[in-house]
Amino acid sequence: MFELTCEDTKITYGPVGFGGAPRLHYDGPMGEHVFEGDEIQSYRSARGLEVSVTLDRISHLRTITLTVFLPDLEFGDATTELSFQTVGIHATRRRAMVSDIAEGGSEPLELEGLARNIEFQNAGSTVLL
């Protein structure tokens, strides 16, 4: 389980939640949102895991996305929590009304992170996150 904070933003991400689907909770300047399963895109990259969600979509005119970068972490034998720093991006993409030229901008987020090793027990089996 990952908890990320930055000023007025708190993001919680579980790669495997109840029912086996990933879950992301966002509470920040773009409102409060909960995403599950296919609403979350994740990609392995040189930075670790890139996790993206669409916070707001108004037709084809504007899309606001959130992407956070989660580093690969190794927990020691007795370690259940690790602190780390990472970054995220609020990106806005606007489509021009007259042409197909897209305009956009982004706002970087410097995030304080806490990774927790959590056990889920389900019907006699244990899953470590």
C-alpha cells in the first residue's frame, strides 16, 4: 500500500485491493475521487511503476490526468514500512476548437511517500502487498 502526500493532496494506492483489483484514492485540488481496476493505468518504466488516472474529462475538449511514479522498493525481513520521495504530475490537455492542435500544461507534484507491507487474508490464503 502506498500513501503519497503533498501540501493539499493525499493519494493512496493499492496495487492489489479487495477482489484483486488495484485501487487509487485521490483527495486534492481536483476534488475527491476513487478509481478501481481498469480506471487505473500502470506501466513499468526505468523510474519504477507509473500509475495514471483521469481526474476530469469534459467531452473531447479537456482532459486532466494524474500520474505518480512509484519506485521499486525492497522491504527488509522485519520492515513493514518504508519512507521515500517521489514525483507526480497533474497534466491538462485541451483541444483547440478550430484545429486539431492540442494545447496543454502540467503541474509537478513533489510527494512524500510511505510504503506499507500489508497482508490480506482471504479464504485461507495470504497476499502480501
